[in-house]
Amino acid sequence: MSNWTRRRFSLLCALFGATTAAAALFVGAASIRRESGPRVKVSPGRLELAVGADGAKPRGGFLLENVGGADLVLGPPATTCTCTVVSIEPKTVPPGGKAVLTVEGRPPGAGRSRVFVRVPVNTQPGTLELPVDLVGRAVPPYVAYYLTSIRFGVVGEAGSSERTFVETREAADSPHWLLDPRPDSESLEVRGGFVSENTMGNGVVRRRYEYDVRLVSLPGEGEFQGEVRFRGRDGGDAPVLVMPVHAIVVPPEDSRSDSLGAGSLNVMTP
């Protein structure tokens, strides 16, 4: 090999070594930049909120720790359900610092439901999605919605009828819970029963019962007050719901067509 060839070979080797070193330096610098960015660690991975014995709304939280090398910026948190309220402090977390995401929930009456809390962050994946399980205290069956009373208004002859309903939460694999209701007066007659159901999940269904309440005979003139008592299967004679009945009885020639309506909706909280 001539001296010129040897010098040329040495020059090429030097250039290759310099290029390799520069590439390694670039990769190392990029790695350092990546490690110096914010990085978030969340605990716990899932939050469960259950109704306490006092019935108060349960509260819990996630801990968000910045294990990176730059400030972690947290955007406004949001949830997938209005049954939860969330807040977060602080909004900017320095390296090694921590933030607390507080969640207050309103669990369902029975069973459980899952919602998600979403928090925008200035690092991957861009938005945190944190699961929250809301656990209800009540165990089906129970009454959820009903009309507070049955009001006939002013009546002057027998045969007047009003419609009412009861909505329950029951186990999906159970027989219909409400039994035939019992009026407390011979002047009243009640007909009806189960009409529909909808699946709510977690083995719970929403069942609707509808009834026609009739004044089959009129008591004496004046104010009439009675009751319709609803019993549950396997509950004995104790009623699970008592619905008052009200009417004002007048002579036929004094009866008017105006009515006070069938009652107002009530939500029964278990």
C-alpha cells in the first residue's frame, strides 16, 4: 500500500469515527431531553366510592405525582357523568411534586356504575382517563318513583277513575315484586299491575306498575280520604308504600268537571 493510499484510508477512518461520535451525542442529547420532560404517575389505578352508613355522598381522590424533570401542567378535570364532582390542586406540579384530584360521587340506589374522570396533561398520553366505580347502598327490591297521592277533585257520581303508577328497582332474575294493592275502603277499587321493565345493568331492572283507582260508590257528602296500600312479595302484610286518596263528594247537580289531578311525582330515596 502506497503512502497516499494509507493517508487516504486513515482520513476516511477519522471521518467515520467523528460521524459515529456525533450521532451518539445526538441520540444521547435527545434521550436527555425526553427524560427531562414531565412524566405523571397516578395512584390508585381505580377509585371506588360507596355510600356510607350515614348516607352522605362519598369522597375520594387520586394522587398525581410528577416523576419527570419539568413542570407537569394539569388542565381542568371533567367527568363522564353529572353524578360526580371533581377538583384538582395544584394545577402546576414541579418535578418531584404531587397533586390531589378529589372526586365526590352520587352512587346509584343499588348496584354499581362506572364513570371516568378525564384530565388534560402536557405529556403523553395527553389526557389521563381515570376510572371511578360508584357503589350503591340499597339492595333491590325497593320503590324508586311514585305519585304521592291520588286526587279525584270534586265528584258527584260513582265510577270516577284516576291512573297512578309505581316504579321499582328489582333483581332481574326475580319474580315481579309488587303484589295486588289493597284499598282501605269499600268505596275504592284498584285494578292493574306490571306493565314494563328496562335493564339497568349489574343484574338490576326498572319495573313499572300502573293502576286504575275507581270510586265504585260514594260515601257521604264532604271530604273523602282513603288509602291504597302496596305490599311486596315475601314482605308479609307490612306495606312498602301507602298512597293517599282524596275526593270531595257533592250532590250530582253540584258536581263540576274540574279536577285537582292525579297527584305529584315523588322520588323515594333508599
